[in-house]
Amino acid sequence: MCAGGGHCPKSRLHMPSGNLPSCVCYRAIWTVEDGEAVLLTGRMEVADLSGQPVAGYNDGPFAQAAFSEPWAIVPYDGGFLVSDTGNHVLRYLDLVEEKVCTGAGTGRADFCDGTGEQAAFDSPTGLAVDNQGTVYIADTGNGAVYRCQRSVCRNRGACLRSGYSHDQGPCSSPVWHG
């Protein structure tokens, strides 16, 4: 049911995740299995934001973007940063240009330090951003937490990891590893 008791045939909440309180009177909620993002406004209206009703991987305008198991969403650099768990990447939702772009990750499950598309994750889930804009990523498949410096996830910049190492050449060192 939509606000006022009307039905919303396109907008639905299926396995919602990534509830994001916001100071601008809306909440962004991901529908995990469907790969869509919807907004729940301050008036409790549901509106599609980005993604398709089927899983996929596509950057571009909100209407054409596709996600696979989008898990967490955090406000970031004037838009939103999303952990796209099924695609093993971090995605940036640019609210000004109304488009989605991949910020970090290769699109394949792996473990690798690097900048932007050289960094690799295995099922990133949780996200947090500190007061300096540093992003912390819970990389569930690797049992690790990584750190990305401000604005680099949006611009395919460097993800920095430290505190753990194993012999994989340049690919090593998450902040925490369990």
C-alpha cells in the first residue's frame, strides 16, 4: 500500500536492507533480491530510485542501472555509496547527474589492494563513513574490513588496507581480518 491507501504496482519492498536515516526527511531502502533501490519519503511514500527488478550489473542513468544484491547504502560525497554484494563492487549514486557508477572493485570475487578497478572484494556488505569521509567496507567473503580514503570510491581511487598481510604480492592487508 502507498500513502493514502493506494496500491503501488511497481514499487514494493522485498527483503529490504540498508535502511538509511537522512536529515532531508527520507529513507533509502534497498530491495536486496530484486536489485532495486526505493525511497521512503517523510510522508511514507514509496518511490523507485535506481535499478531494475532483476539482478544485473550496469552503470549509467538511474533507470538503466542494475545491481545484484545491493546490501548497504551510506550518504557519501553528495550522493550515496552502495555495497553491491552480488557484483563484488562499491557503486556510487550521483544524485545531481542521476546516474550510477562503479567506484571500486573488479566485478569478480577476489582479494586485492589497489586503486578503483584494481581493488577487489568478495561480497562486500556493510559500509560506514567517518567524519573525515573515510569509508569502511565489511568484505564478508574475505572476512575483512577495508578502508577507502575520501572521494576515492566515487572516482575509482585508492583503497588502503593495513594490519594483515599474506604472500599475494601487491594484494594484501585489510584493516581487520578474521
